[in-house]
Amino acid sequence: MQSDTVLRYKNSLLQHGHYNNRVYLMKIAPGDCQDIIRYADDLAQKEGYTKIFAKVPASGQEIFATAGYTVEATVPFFYKGTEPAVFMAKYGDPARATPHDARELADVLSEVSGYAGERSSHEIPEDFSLVNGHADDADDIASLYRLVFETYPFPVFDSEYIRKTMTENIRYFVIKKSHMLAAVASCEIDSENRNIEVTDFATNPLFRGRGFAGILLRAMEADMKQEGIQLSYTIARAIFRPINAVFVGAGYQFGGMLPNNTNISGSMESMNVWYRKL
């Protein structure tokens, strides 16, 4: 599977590549703002990327705005429960800043808003189990992602990547029927800032309609809250009604939309940012 490169620049973390046609400043260390802005500009110009996307501490927002970035989404309480994160973007191609399906995206948001406060009451059926994923599950997890998604922004189709991230800061939660993997989701843990990104939701088509995404979300939130995590957020496919409805029903707040941001399910899609204090 083709995927973009994740690397460190000074004390910060970024991803870049032609797969998503962007530079993504994933984690910006204090003091790196000016240097990483120059580095991202040079990289985007050299490679011809049409978007630079940055997750910026609010204290650095003015620096990025001066460099031509605009705010696309905001997540309050992101850093240690106090400082917001501001999702900002700069476009090499202005056309990328405008979603081609803007009306349909607005309709999705309007429709799912009706699910507010209606958290799914689904429970695990008796013949299923919900457990933490382990290295022995990595092949099945990667196979399920290959089944569900035509393309994905990170190399989750690679079982070795799954195993590697299990040893780092990503925890996988799985629902099984006997030895068959029915559904999976993960949370990327930022222990320093006490937040998690809940992501990588996938359900085997044989088992859809049972509310497994909502069940996995509840399980991740409960476990992480016990470990001192204060905030959960996600970057979800804006066009996909079911997953947006899950987050609205679970009490998540809308933080904003990231236009034409991510190569997922076979095309470049806009993404919605949702967040919730735990």
C-alpha cells in the first residue's frame, strides 16, 4: 500500500507525501513554530503539494496566521485541559480549499445534528466479545481494514505497522465473534497533553447494523478516562453519515471541517473534527 512518510523535524512530528498531497504538521513543539513553517513551505514547494495542514497550539496561532494559514477547526481543552488546538491550513492550489460536494456535506451535518443526545443503547451480543487488540490480532485487523477501505491515509493495511503502533501510543479495541474479527477501532494516546484521538473505525460488512462503532467508542472513552485522559477527539469522514451520527449521539461537539484533506476510501475527502471532554 502506498502511504506518506512520518518524520521528526527538530522536536516536532510531521507527515508528508503525494498520497495525501500535503504536509501535515502533526505535533509542533514549543519553539519550533518559525522553523517548521519555513521547512513545510520548502517541502511543499519542492514536492508540489497543494496543502499544508497544521495542528497548532492556540499560543502559536498568530505566527501561523502571519505566514498565510487560516483556521479550519478548533478543539478547546486540547493541551492538558486548558489550551485549545487550532487546525490551520495553507493552500498551494486555492481550488483545494473548496469542497466539491459542499452542499451534500452541509446536508450531512444538518441531518446528524438530530442525533444529539441520542447515544446508541446497543450492547455486545452474547456471542460476541470486546477486548484489547494484541499482536496476534494484527493480521486480522489489517485484513479488515483492507476489506472496508479502498485507500487510507496511514498504512493500516500493513500488519507490521499495526504491531509496531501497538508497542507505541496506539491502543486497538476489537469486537470478535469466536475467533472472527467483527469490528475494530483505535485511540492514539497523548499522555503528556491528556487527550486521545479516536480513529480507524471499521466493521465487517457481515456485522453492520449492530451499533459496534458506538460500543467501541464507549469502551475506549471509559478506559482512557480511568487513565487520566481528559479529552477525546476525532477527524471523521465528513461525507459518511453513520460515523458522524455516532459522535453527535455520544455528545461530541463540532470543531470544524477540513476541506479536501485526506485520501480515504478511494478519493480525497473533507473531514469533520469532533471533540468531547471526558
